[in-house]
Amino acid sequence: MAHIVVEYSAGLQKRLNIAEFIAAIHDAAVQTGIFPVGGLRTRAYGPGHCLIADGHADNAFVHLSLKVGHGRDLETRKRACETIFAAACRQLASLYERSPLAISLEMQEIDPVLTFKKNNLHEYVAKRRKPASERSPT
């Protein structure tokens, strides 16, 4: 399970295709092979008001928060962070080259005792991945 929440400064809405950005981040998370597709959620929020560094209007930020299920070793979590952060940096490279931009990522493990879930997405994802000839009629 992984929830990826992208926060970005309001000025980026005009300079970055947010839908393409989160699709690239989501794809990078899938490509790690670490997270089951049925447990992966990626979403983005742009704040209405923020101050960045010296408050100049050109300043911008993108912050990725990854919340992952408990139980993966440190090296596995680090590899996931590196892969997803690299994808974010690639997507933001041209913007980074021409304007002040802070890019960050943080991963947190979700407490296994204090999390409650009900999810049938895994079943539907698996069913959609089967060839049509193997699917049961609905």
C-alpha cells in the first residue's frame, strides 16, 4: 500500500501539467515493483496561499509525501523513494532550470495497529489484467 500526496504551490498550476505529473509519479511507484497496484493512490493538492523562502512570487515548491504500509526494510523503502524522487525531478527539470523551485519527498510508515482498511480494488485490478478469454462473464 502506498498513498502519494503531492502538494504544490499555487503558481505552478499555470506552469506545470499537474495531471501528467501525478501520472508520471504514479507510474514510477508502480515500476518499483514494491507497491501492489490495487493499494496505490496518487493525488495532488495546490494550496491557495503560501509563502516560500523570501516571499518572491516566482518561488515555487513541490512536496511529495509517501505513506506506506508497515513491514518493508529500509533499503526497499529507500529504493522506492529514490525511484519516485528521480521521476519527480525529471518531470520538473525544465521548470527547475528556469525558476526558483524546491522539490522534496518524505516517506512515512503507517502504524500497522492504528490503520483500518477495506479495499476490493486488488480483485478488480487483477480481473482487468486477465486476458478477455480468461475473464468470467458478468
